[in-house]
Amino acid sequence: MTEEQLLQAVRDLARYRGWLAYHTYRSTKSEPGFPDLVLVHPRTGQVVFAELKTATGLLSKAQQGWLAALRVAQSHRLSVHVWRPADLASGLIGRVLTPTASAAGATQ
């Protein structure tokens, strides 16, 4: 599965479950390393930052820096992830994108 296919699958699932999804279409003029997706659930206030990679894709130093900084800020309403196709197949992405009233149990 390519990153583009994974992006489309995650966006479709997120929208189906009521999330607002943001993805920078052309990131060439954006800060290097910012995560691929920012998802917000308007009912629960949950926020998800997700970097999407192929099964063998590697994180750049800039991506590692952004994810590390966001994890410091992580709380029960904000979660930070690196997702790969296996995470979609295993149901992990679906579990994260299931809105919860308490938003408890955020994973990395």
C-alpha cells in the first residue's frame, strides 16, 4: 500500500466517523517534518496528529523532531501516531478514530 492509498483510507475512515481532517496538499513551503494529518473530532474535542508511512518507510529527522515535540504536549485529548498499512489492517487506526466521550487510552 502506498502512502497516498493509506492517506485516502485514513481520511475516508475519519470522515465516516465524524472527524474533520486536514492534510497539507503541497508541503514544499511548509515547515519540514510536520505530520501528514491533523484530525479533530468536533463532538469530543479529540485531536490526532498522524504521520503516514509505508510498511518500510523511515521517518526523517524533521519528522522525528515534530513527533517528539507533539508527544511532549500529548494529553488525553491529543494523540500522536506513525501509522502504516498494517495499522489499518489490524484495526488500530479504526480504534483510535472511534470517538470517545472521555478520549481516554490515547496511544502512540
